[in-house]
Amino acid sequence: QVQLLESGGGLVQAGGSLRVSCVASGSIFHFNAMAWYRQAPGKQRELVAAITAAQNIRYADFAQGRFTITRENRQTTIHLQMNDLKPDDTAVYSCAAGVNHPEYNTWGHGTQVTVAS
């Protein structure tokens, strides 16, 4: 069983930067894809970025050019570097893991990112 623990959320001013991280522990050998999703109040959860063990990456349109997803530590840790943050980026950011994108079966509890205008 895989456990995911996110960290790095917080409050930032518009135009600022923040990095959130996710560490996987447990039986990590059986998953290939990891991703960041976000959910804002009153909105559906949406994909932010995903990365596979082979470093295949995809971004949501809103993340392209501003956010960067990376994976390291023998595939157990992913980071999301977020630049030029906007108030619309305010959400709970959650880490997910699974065998293939977008079939994620393991989720972290999430970390709050708040962007003040």
C-alpha cells in the first residue's frame, strides 16, 4: 500500500512562487504515474500536472508555462514549482499515484495554497 504526504502549501501574494512536494512511502513499486490535482471551493477537482517514471509529463492549460512538475528520489517524490501565481490558483492541491494516468487509486490529504490579490 502506498501512502502520500504533501507539504509546502501556504499563503503567497499574487505574482509570487510556491513549491509543493509529495513523498510516497510504502509499496511504491507498483505505481508508475504521479500527479498533482487541485480543488477550489465550489469547483470540481482538476488535473494540474502529471509525470510518469519515464518522465513523460503533461500539464493543464492553466499550468503550462507557469508550473513545473519534477520527480526524484528513485521515483518516490514529486514537486510542483508554481510561479506567477494568481488568485484563481487558490485551492487544495493533492498528490495522486497510480499505475497509469489518469487511473489514480491513491491520494494524499492535500495541502492548501492561497494566493492573495
